[in-house]
Amino acid sequence: MYATPVVYPASLVPEKWQWVMFLNPMAGVIEAFRSAFLGRPFDFSSIGISFCVAVLFFIWGIAYFERVERRFADII
């Protein structure tokens, strides 16, 4: 809850460190929802950073699953 700006706006984080916060894929989604709900302009760079990180995690997850797929059923 503290790594994702749920209880605080992203504007409380200093400008030069906001990109680190948006490495969390949910931070961009929550800030976009907050912008839509409160009628503020969208910050497309934050949404873009979060989207790119989410896509990279997705691709990494697929590659990892492909690598361990044969042993996966044995572990579970």
C-alpha cells in the first residue's frame, strides 16, 4: 500500500523520484483512475512507464514458465 500511491497522491513524491514509483505497474493505473475520478489531466508518461514494466514482467513470466513447465506439475 505504501509502494503504490493508494493513500497518497503521486504529487507528494519529489518530481525527480516519481519515475521510481511508477516502476510499480499498479501505480500508473491508480493515478489514471484518480485523474479520471477527480477530473485532472492524465499523466501519460506515468501510465507509459507502468505499462512498459507490466509488459516486461509479463514477457519474463512467460519465458520463466516455458523454462520450468515440465517440472511445474511435479512441484505443485
